[in-house]
Amino acid sequence: MTKVLPLMALTAVFSMGMQFAPAPSGVLPGAAMAQDAEAPAIIEMAQGADDAPVEIVEYASYTCPHCASFHANQYGELKANYIDTGKVRFIYREVYFDRFGLWASMVARCGGEERFFGITDMLYAQQREWLAGGQDPALIADNLRRIGLTAGIDAEQMDACMADGAQAQALVSWYEENAAADDVRGTPSFLINGEKHSNMTYADFAAIIDAELGE
């Protein structure tokens, strides 16, 4: 499990990232900082039936290797056996360890609810590749932009999303509120019908879900 940084430290990291990290075409991710405009609403990204008897909330970071492993393994079985069958409503909430995770979130959300989970799958499947730039912000931003374009987002929309400072600020505030409310200290973390759990095997997930379902 990857440990979450203190929230004040994270805010400082994002501020520095927005200030010094150029994206392709000279765009600064988070550079268009709206001071007076009302903060945009953050959409809760979810899969499964609205009235499913079990709700799973995942807290995860796009830069967390343990989260990538979960999405490559347990998640697929959970989706096939519980989410797609109407037994589980699955909610994904982003955690930000660094500016790169924030940028990845902005790319995933740029595709809207329709494309969000597909782009999330791509971000985790290609995590090593798009993070291969190490600490080179321009290279990582370019890698993320390429994933968004591959997912079908047009170039103009992609650049606008990556430069949306109001959205970046709203996402950080949203994350901070969620993490504080649910006492999230590492990723991936899960709330299963409100009870917090660490990462586990698919068999353990299934046992907890089946108990909640009364099966």
C-alpha cells in the first residue's frame, strides 16, 4: 500500500507543479488559475446499478503501482462477477500523491463519464510507459496527452483540459475532503458498504461482498 502524504504537503506540491511544469504546445497544466469563478462541480465516477445492494468505493492513485496491480487483476473479476451483474456499485475516487497523478486524473476526466473508466484502464495498463519520463514534466505531460488522444479525445479539447486550473484546484479540494472524511491513509483503499479495507485478494473481496449480499 502506498502511503498518502499530508494534505498540506500535497497542496504545495501541486502548486509547484502547476507553476513549473509545461505541457505540449506550451500549455501549462493548471496554469489558467481562475480566482473569482465558482469552483466546477466534480462528478463522482461510478459503474454498476444505482440501486446495487453493495457499494464499493476505491481510493486510488494513477501513479501507484499497487493500484495498477489491482486494476490488472482483482478489478476485472469484480467487474464481471459483481459490478456488471447489478450486485455492486463501484465508485472510483482519485488520490493525488504528486502532480503527475493529478494530470492523469484530468486526462481521464476529460473524456467525461462515458470514457473515464476506459481511459483509467489505459493509464494503469501503460503506467510504466507514461511515467518513464521520470521527473521530466514535459515528457510525462506529452505521454498523458497521447493517451487521451488515443482514447478519442480531440487535440483542442485535450489541451483545454490539461490547462484547466479551476478544475485542478477543485479536484485537489475534492480529494482532500474525501480523504479526510474517510480517513484514507494509503492506496488502494476500499470502503465496502462504508467499512474501510486495505487491498486484498479477489477471494477475500468476494467473501466480504457475498456476506453483505447474504449469500
